[in-house]
Amino acid sequence: MDLPMYFIVGRRPVKLIKPDAGGMDVLAYNWETGEFQREMDYLTTVLMGEGDVDQVSEQEFSQLVMELQNEK
């Protein structure tokens, strides 16, 4: 699997990344802080396409993150 991968789940940005130590992390946007935090529960959601899940480009992902941070 090529990482990073970028998803929008509902309206929440979620990304799969490869940490320096190896493996995979799932990071989801935190509405309150505007930062990303580890949320492994989203792994099945994004890989199985459960619910309202769209895989997007890094550019689309970054644009949505900027919009959400500007709304804060």
C-alpha cells in the first residue's frame, strides 16, 4: 500500500501515514484543536469504504484542512 493516503470521512479529514519507525498510523482531524490525532478506529472505515468515505488527492485534502482551520 502506497502511503500517505488521504480521505474525507463525512467532512473529517483522515490520513494514513507511514511513521519513521515503520508500520502505519491513522490520523484524524480533531474539531476542537484543529490538529491531527491518532485514531486507529478509522482504519477499517477508510479501507472498506464504510459510509461516506472519499479518497482524495493531497491537494484536495490540504485545501479542506485549511478551510476547517480558517473556520475556527
